Amino acid sequence: MTIDYKYFKKKLEAEETLLENELEKVGRRNPDNLSDWEATPADKDISQADENIAADNVESYEDNMAIVDTLETRYRDVKDALEKINRGAYGFCRVCNEEIDAGRLEANPSADTCRKHME
């Protein structure tokens, strides 16, 4: 099988943009480490005296943390796959170094294992 690097690079870049847009809705880039994302609360006004509003803000922040964690993991996988394309190492299982089949890459362009070594 010959891997269509241009095709998968385009798919991965589109997913990267989508993930960045989603991350910006619930977080921001860490100013001390631009490759890291951190959650932001939905309502930044934490000076409210009402305990219910304060509790809602905490809950919103915790929800955003969970979303950022999930999106950031996927974002890193996409970034790693794009880097592998640039190095010419894309499409090979990190465990056995066999080619990953096209169906698996189509379903998950950032896959780094073959079907046999899926986690």
C-alpha cells in the first residue's frame, strides 16, 4: 500500500484547525507554554457574593477542564501525526513498524498503531 501523504496531511490540518477552534471556546493557550492549553471559566466574574453563582462558575470551570483535557489529547495526536508526515514516518505502527492499513488511517488519520496493536 502506498500512503497518500497529501490526502492525510490535508485531513489532519483540517482536524487541527477544528480542534483549535473548539479549544478556544473552553480554554486558552498557556502563556508560559504555548503548546499547552488551560481551561477558562465560562463566566470570569468571580466577585459575585451569591454562593449559587460562585458554585456555577466552579462547575463550569471543571466542565471546561474535562473538555480541554479530551480535546488537547486529540490535538497532540494530530500534531504528532503531522510531524510524522514531515519526517516521512507517517502510517507505520509504533509497536511493530508495519504499515497501518488505509481503512484505519481513514477512520483515524492520527492512528499510530496497526489494528493488531490498538489499545
